[in-house]
Amino acid sequence: IAADARAGRHDLVLALAAGLHRRAWAMPDLQAAVGAATGAADDSTVHWAIELWLAPPATRDERVEAVLRGDPSTITVTAVADAISERRTDLLDRVLDQAPQGRFAARGVRLVPTFGGSLRQWLPRQVARYGELLADLATTPGKPVWERVSAVRRLASLPGAALDDVRPFLQDDEVAVVEAALAGLAWTDRPGDALGPLLGYADTEHARVAVYAAGRAARSIPPAELGAALRPVLAGKKVTARKEAIRLLAEHRVPDAAGELAARWADPDLHRDLRRAIVSAARLLLDDDRAWQWLADAATMTGVATALTEATPATIAEQHRARYGALVRAVATGADPDTARIGLTAWPAWSHWDREGSAALVARVCELAGTATWQPAVEAVLAACTITGDPAPLHAMVTTLTELDDVVIAGRDQPARQRLRYVVARFAPRVDGSGETMRDAAERLSATLAQRAEHRADALTLAIAALPRHGDLLPALRRIAALANRPALAWQAADRLATWLSGHHPERADLGAAQALTADAAEASLAAAIAGQAGSRAGWTGPWRELVLGLREHSDADVRERASRIALAPE
């Protein structure tokens, strides 16, 4: 270490001090070596050395004075600025009253230090002087925009900063400076006084900054006074500002906020966006019956109703979820198709509380006269059944569509059957991830559909989707083969089984199950499907090869064809 120091190399001693951390503080020789490194030729080494040398609290006060006395420009080092700002405020005058000079200060440039923390321990005159320096920096022509923005932000956060200290920068030519001033208004000593001016910018290009700052400013105003502060904004013409005022009224529980919003809602000419804002605000006022009246009205208004769907159950108190879910259902079953689709997408999240909603959606699916929203209604019912674990709505939907199979509508082609096939096609892929209750439901629905020959294909689809994840597959496979009582169905069943096995472990259907499927052509087709998946995974061992070769000699042509498509030794 000593040899490195004589050669001007300090990395080793600094790394050692950093690694030892607190233990290094009680090692005088090491501290002396770190102190020597503060005079290194390399600027980054000096920064590192000063940070480590000022780390021990016991010696920090005297050491920071020594560092500053040796080079006033070291005020740019964070550790020096923090120590002076928080512990040695008596040294502030040295860096505030005259421009610091030294190796870290560019010639001809007025250095304005950056201090962290709240500065609450400074003397008023020191704060005032620092404010003057920041204001001068923010208005100096030719300064980079980022420096001016930083100066405005620091100026606004000074203890005792007033609106008038920041307001002049709202007229600046640079957008970044204006937005820094807008954000800074909410950090002044009386942010509540800035609420009106900030909301005045809500309809400008600076809205994203002004609205956020207005929310912070509102938190400093007692709710009883906030209503009076927001009333002129609510009566104004700027829609964006009024929307934010509506949100603040509800969020801060302003006294009689519901009455204020009720008066606005009653205006027949109220802008649609303001109605949507009131709907959003009403979610915070659900203990007041007037809020429910607005929500019920909104559910019937095109362009406003979808605001109801923006809430999630987590944002509504438990005791209100059933009632709110019914409103979302009203949107989902409304007359406007575009609005209803949005409601149908949102409603399943509420199905746990709105247990009556499924019946309304099933009715929407089974109302054959309507064609605009039955598909999203199917998706909503399926999602609700999965969420609640109750397959009854699904069973009712399938049963009703089956009963409507013979309904004829001019210009349409088998509407009920098309819808039934859609239900089956959308439900089958969900069975695996929906739990045993829905798997049992798929089996029961398969049995129901199998009672009519024209629905056998759909019954097969559900039967295969309901195959058990664990245990012996043979009983279920035999039931599937019994359903596939026509050549076309047998081929389809084999295809679907192969697809099911490829998405699971093909070994789920073992050699014994495949060898046992010999009763008829349908079972043999399933055996071929199993061999095609599991045999290749097994490496085409002797028993699997014998099974496939035997199927190629089967009496049924379709079985022979399927077996011949299995390559035991791919070219």
C-alpha cells in the first residue's frame, strides 16, 4: 500500500477500505492512507477517497472542513455536500457567498452546489441565498435546459418557497422548464394555493404534469376547504379540469361530495366525459344511495355505460360487490352491441358475487334472433363457470341449444347447432385447466349430447377432453369407442385422441390399454392412435411394433389405413 501511494496508485487501499467498511474506521494507518488519496491526480480517485474518508461519523465534521478548505470545489462531491448541509451548516456561507474555485470547477462558470435532504436545518438567510443562486441559474441565458430544469425543481422544494418564486417560470419558452415549474408548484410551502392554477393547465399540452401535481396539491387542503377550492373549477368550461376536480372531490371525501356530483349529474347537457368521470368517482361513494342512482342511469347510457366496467372487484368494498356486479351485467346485456361486448368481457370477474348473471347471459346465447353478441356471451359464461366452479349455467346453455336444434329462421342455417358447436369448441380446450368439477361436467354433457345422433361428434369432442389426468384410461377409451359408432366418427375420435396425447404424456395410454382395444374397428382405431404417439416415445420396442403390424392386417380398411400411416422406421 505504501509503495502504491508513493507511485500515485491508490486503488488497492481504497478497495481495502471499502471492503472493510466499518472496520476500516478504527484503523489509523488505513485512514491515513485514505486521507492521502484525497489528493490523488485522478478525479475519480479523489471522489472515491473523499467518500470513504468522510464515512466515519466521529471524524466527519472536522474532516469535511479540511477537505473544503483544501479545495472549495469539492462541494460537488456528494459526501461533502451532504456533510455540510446536514452537520456543518456553518460552512455553507463559504460556498454560497462566493463561487467555489478548484479542480472540480470549470473556469468562468458559476458553480451552484447541489444539496440533498430537506435543508430544514439551514438558517433562513442561507436558504434565501441558495434560492437566489438557483433563480439566477434558472434564468441565465445559454445554460443547458437540464440545468435550468434542475434549478427550478430545487428552487420549488426549498423551505419557505412561495408560489411567486416559481410562477415566473411558467412563461418560459422551454417546455421542460414550464413543466418543472408546474410540478414544483405542488412542492411549495402552500401547495393548496396552487390547485386552481394547476387545474387551469388541465386542458393544455402540459396536462399530464399539471393534473398529477394538482392531485398532490389537493392533499394539503382540508376536505372541508377543498370543496370550495374546486367549485369554481367544476363550474368552468374546461372538461379535463372538471374531470380532475370530480375525481378529487370523491377521492378526498369532501363533505357532501355526493350532493355536489348529483347536481352535476342532473344537468341534461353534461358532457359525456364528465358523466364518465362521475361514474368513476361514484365508486368511492357507494355508501351514499345517490351514487347508485348515477350508476344505474349510466348502465343505460351509450358511451357512458362502459365506465362501469373499468372497476375490478378489488376496487369495490365487499358489501357492495354483488350490487355492482349486477350493474356490470346490465351493461353486458344492454341493447348496444359494442357496449355489450365490453360488458361481457368484464362481467366474469364479478360472477362470484353476481350469481344470477349467468342465467341472463345464457338467455342471450340462446336468443337465436340476436346475432351480435352471442359469441362473447358464450365466452363469458364459460369463464364464469370456471371461476365459480359451478357448471350449471354451461349445462343449461347446452341443453337449451339442443332443444332449439329444430328451430328454422329465414336466411339462417341451423343457428342453434352452430352455436352449440361453438360452445363445445370453446369449452373443450378449457377442461384440462378447469379442475375436476368441470371435467365431470364435460363427461355429463358428452352423455347428454350422445343421446342424439346429430350431436355424436360434439359428444366425442367433450369425452376426449374429459379424459382423466391420472389413473387408467381404458374405461374412458372404451366409452369413447362406443360413441364412435360410425366410420367417420371413429376416424375423428382417433384424430382427437392423438392430439390429446400429444399435449399430455403419451405414456398415459400404456401398451396394455392399446392391446386391450380390440372389440371393434372404433377401438382398433384408438389403439392405432395410441401407438402412433406412445410407440415412438418408447423407441418402437417389440410389443409396440407387433401391435402396429397387427393393426395393418385388421379387417377394417380404415384401421389398416391409420396403422399404415405410422412409420416404424422413418426414412
